[in-house]
Amino acid sequence: MSLSKGKEKLFYGWIIVLIVFAINAIIGGISFSFGVFFKSIEIAFDLSRATTSSILSASMIFGCVFAILGGWGLDRYGPKVVVFSMGLFTGLSLILL
């Protein structure tokens, strides 16, 4: 049994856990902030409550569909291609927005 002197390094897995936690917190904050802007969207676009609510419903449905397609793509093409293509489409959608 040897005693190591000095400072122990932080296990790399904990760094990944912290990064994933931060990303999930940011995405969750963005996803569930729709209620804050509900009235503003309704007034700005002159929509009914049902139509405004359908925006979030459509977003959730598309999220589920693309999660399934993303899982299939990960199995078939690997994470590099899928993450790059999803980042590209996300960036394009933000630019077009």
C-alpha cells in the first residue's frame, strides 16, 4: 500500500457529469420557458389560446420523433455525423428564425 503525496486529480467522469448537468439545465430552462412568453406570443401574432398552445405541442411531438431518428442515426452512422448534422440543422434554424 503506497500513500500518494500531493493533490489527487478529479475523476474525468465527474467532469462529464457536471457538463451534462449544466447542458440539461440550460435546455430545460429554454424548453419550459414557453409559459413565460405565452401571452406575449398570443398578443403579438393575434392567435387564439388553442393555436398558441399547439406551438408547444408540435414542438414536443417533433422532439420525440427526432429523438427516435437521432437514436437510429447514432446506431447507423455514429455520434460524430449525427452531432454535426443536428448542430448544423439547429444553427440553420436559428439563422432562418
